[in-house]
Amino acid sequence: MNLYEKIVKKEEKLSLVGLGYVGLPIAIAFAKKIDVIGFDISKDKIEMYKNGIDPTKEVGYEAVKNSTVLFTSNEEDLKKAKFHIVAVPTPVNDDKTPDLKPVISASKTVGRNLTKGSYVVFESTVYPGVTEEICIPILEQMSGLKAGTDFKVGYSPERINPGDKLHTLESIVKVASGMDEESTEIIAKIYELVVKAGVYRAESIKVAEAAKVIENAQRDINIAFMNELSIIFNKLNIDTKAVLNAAKTKWNFLNFSPGLVGGHCIGVDPYYLTYRAQQVGYHPEIILAGRRLNDNMGKYVVENTIKQMIKANIAIKGAKVAILGFTFKENCPDTRNTRVIDIYNELLEYDIKPLIVDPQADKEEALHEYGLKFNEMSEIKNMDVIILAVSHKEFLELMMSDFTNFFAKSPINSVIIDVKSILDKKAYLDAGFNYFRL
């Protein structure tokens, strides 16, 4: 009987190491079919899950409360599992080099508790080579076991899209690979228990790692192109959204929009690929150019905010500005690596301390990460400028009368910066507002 059969018969358990936006949905999904141990080093997070609270908003309180996952922060519980999935974040350092500390730490934790016959599958986004060159030696060192003989290792990149209720774990094709044909097949079959869309068996771990890292690099470059178009069309006094609406009537036009590029994936993963490329002597051109452009969009938004303020005869120093939305994407509580912080910091350079309102954001996380406290929507009064930074559903419901109530003066002396292009531009211009969008 192989490990897959033992897990299906509940003779062996699966563990999830790292219970964030990616790990929690995986644990909850597997627990509907097999026995699951959910491990995280954060005791506070584990207590929340034990109490049926879902701070990620990815699966909901009911799903957490009713799940059979054994939530634990005691690493020795991992000894009870034979199939380990590692889903910890892989951020970048301040100098944009990969920060592999979380994945190294998780490898040590799993290694200390690894038993013969186990499988370890990494889901964290890494550059090609990390699993075999960094993680496997750590697992061997910590466990005293030999990879390929005593335990098997694989890679299956996460494709969960935080805040997206349409593209979920179950509905996205999973890529998986093991260190040999046997391990690839067992890993794929275990994932097929929950992934209805099916599992694509990649020919090697490095291929699977590379496939993941280019997915987000490609998206990053496409958005960078849209951001560059936005800058050009702004100078030509042409509305970018109008251009894109016309262009996308062609069947093969790629439907991307300009905007801030944050989060742990699109704004981070390209740096993993470029780091690896530079290690082997190639200096990437297009990927890094796209990154530079996207990283500068917060500054660009503020420059145009200042221009609009001058047009509206608003004194710059000490102006009253409100930023609507702070998370890295709409309808998601995650504020880590949000690029809205660039807008906030750039405004501070002009002696403007903006209010921030975000009904979706994890307020404790924002306080911990950025030292920022949010305001309530009711506090947005007597403003000079409103910056619509994130298209949360609450903001999509705002009417022109709401905006009128936000401002201190008439539309002609008020500025709306619509980063996500969610408002009717013509209506707001006709009403006399100073309006700008990417």
C-alpha cells in the first residue's frame, strides 16, 4: 500500500505548514477528505482558528469552525503526519533580493520532525533550484535521513488568488512535480483529492518552480506596459480607459489595466527570477524595467494629485487628503506589500498627512506593518482631495452625493484621484470636479 492509499484510508495524515492566505484554504479543503494537521508558528493565529475565526476571509468563519483540521503551534505534532505541504511566504529584502528565511525556517521545522517514508511538498514561490539546492539539504541535515531513499520531496506552486471567490484551489489546474516519477504521481494523486480542475504533472521540480515564477513576472510586465501607456496618454490628453475599451474589442488583445502593483506575488516574484538570472551571469532587461516602472506608480499618482490641486487652487502644505483603500487588492484584508503606502509616504513629502479609510483591511496588521491607524468613513469631511486607491465593493457603491459631502468646498475647488478608474469620468468632470485617473 503506497502513501496515497494510506492517506485516503486515514491511516496516515497530511500536514500544512504555514496557515496564511494560501495554507488555510488548502488545509480546510483537504480536511473534507482526509486527516489534516494545520501548523503555524503564530500561537495567536492558531487560537483564532481554534475559535472559528478566519482573519484571512478566504474560507469564512463557518468553514473554519466546522473543519476537522487539528490546528497547532506545537511542531512535534508534525511527527504524526507523513505528507507535509509547506506554504510559507517568500518575500524580498529591502534590496530586492529573495528573503528565503521563512522557507529555510519551515524546512528546519519539518526536518526536525520528519519520519521515514514521508513526503515534503513546497508551495512557496521560489526561483528554480531552491527546493533541491537549499531545502533538501536542510531536511536531510535536520532529520538525519536521505532524500530519495528515506523521504521524497516535491514542488507544487500555489495558485490561490487572495480575495477571489471564483478562482479557488478547487477550480485552478494544479502544477505538481516530485523528484522522480513515483513521487510525482503520488503528489499529483493527493492533490487530485481536492483540485477538481486537475493536476498537471511537470517534468521536474525546477520546471514547476520556473512555471510559477514566470506567471507573475508575465503579469507584472503586462501591467507595466499599461502603466507606461497611461503615462503617455496622459501627456497626450487622451483617456487611457477609453483607449483600452476600444482596443479590447479585438479578440486577442490582452485585457490588463494600469494600476499599483503590490501583494506578495506580482510585486515580488519577478525579483526571484531576476536574482537567479544574475547568479548565472545574465542581466534581465524587460523584467527589471517593468518592475522599476510599477514601483514608481505611487510617486506618479501623487505628482498628478499635486498638479490637480494647483489647478483647483488648493494650498499644498497641510491639505486635507483622504485615501480610500489601503490593501494590496480589492475585497481582501491583506495590507502586506501594498503599494498604497507609496502614495501615503509621497504625500508626507509634501507636508500632507492623509487620512486612510479601509473597511476591508486587517487593521492590526496595518498597525504592526506600517504603524498606521485607519479612520472611519464618517470622518471624511471637509476634504480637499479624495484618492480612490482600491476598488473595494464599499467604494463601488459611493454616489456623487457622497463625494460632494466629503469635500469642504465646491467641486471646482475639489480633487478626485481615481487610481482604479471606477467612477464615471464624464459625469464628475461635467459636475465641475478636478478629476484624474490612470
